[in-house]
Amino acid sequence: MDPEPHKHSVDDLPVLAPALRIINQLETEGIIKKPTIGGSIALGFHGQMLLTDDLDVFCYFEGQGLIQTTAPILERLNELGYATTELGASIEGVEVHLGQGHGIVTEALEHALQIEVEGVPFHVFDFEYALAVKAEAGRSKDWLHIASTLEAAEPDEKKLFAILEKHGLLKAWKRKLDDE
Amino acid sequence: MMSDEISPKIISAKAKFRKKRANESFDKKLVDLVRLQMVNQSMAKASGKPAKRPWHADDEQRMRAYRSAKPQS
């Protein structure tokens, strides 16, 4: 029992801000560029929040286009005292997975939205790209999250279908979602 | 018979609720996510399954605050 228990309101306890500040520090140090929230948290930004254990962050590797390896990032996070895994690191209480990219992710990064999360400036995939990148991941969990998100928010269908078509995902999208 | 009359109302109410949740602030949704992770861990523990820890699980003050706060509507 605390000698003087301090009464915290949940509103005084930022969930992501401390982790996002550290990630922004990596950008300031020139290790990464334009860190951007993707994955289920990005879907939660645009629709209803769904259960997930990790924060997916995609970024460019400064000066070399899209990151090919997360090794320099993980090395720096280790130096800063954060426990790392192959996928990412536990940063200020949040499991962060660093997403390595390719075509569709590059485009998603280009179109990312500037936002503020608990007072910290950051980026998030726009809705249609967040859905398309999830569709490309293609696990059962991804489709489940896509279906749940579409029950709560409506993407720009024309824009979404154009992205899916361009990346060869439209057939899978229709097969997985239109039959339900 | 009765369920035929009620069911569309429930479906419509659920859809309305989901849209309302979607329109909440991202900061509030993040708090809801940690709560969801806590519930998930409790459910997993109760059924004897391996449980993933919620974010900030080592921050006892924070966990206490989440547990004692009233559920957000």
C-alpha cells in the first residue's frame, strides 16, 4: 500500500505519448523519417478501437528510402534502455512493432495524415491505405478487424477500390467481405 | 415472432453504438484499448490460457487508476 496514494484520473495518464516522443526522437536523430501509425491502431483511429497487443509503426529509413532492416533502430532503442525483439521494442510500456515496407506501404506513407496524439505530433495512415495495408497482411485476424472497422466507419469506396486494384488485392477483398 | 420484431431494432442500435464509438476522440479510444487489454488478460487468466499483458502493466498506479475508474460510455 502506498504511504500517500496519488489519485490519478485515467485522463491524466497518456497511453501512447511517451512512446511516440521516443520514436520522434529517433526521427530527430536522423535514424528514421516520417514514423507513421498503421495496423489495427490506425483502423481504431478511423473507426472503433479493436483489441490489439501492439502498435505498428512504419517509417522511412533516413536517406535510404523505405527501411530494409530495423537493426539500426533497434540498436538505438537498446542504447536508450528499451528491451527489443526481432519485431520491435517495448517502449514506455507499449509494445511497438516496426513495420518494414514495400510498394503499398510506401504509398501509404506518402499519403499519411498529420495528427496529434495526446499532444504529440505524429502521422497515421489515411483510412483507405490503413485498410489496404491490412488486407495485404491477409491473416484471419486482419480480415476480422477490417470487417469490424467497416461496421463503424465508411471509407471512400472509389479511392479504396483503386488502391486495392492497383496492388492486386481487390479480388481477395471482395471474396472475403462481399460474401458476408 | 417477437424476435423478428426486436432483432432489427437491436441491430440498428448496435450499429448506432459502433458509429458513436468510432466518432470518439482517438485519445479516449486509446484508454479504452488498455481497458480492453486488461479485460482480455483477466479472461485469459480465468480460463487458464496464457495471457498477454496490457500496455503499461508495470505501472501499478496506472493499472489501479484504470481498475477504479468508472467505465466510459
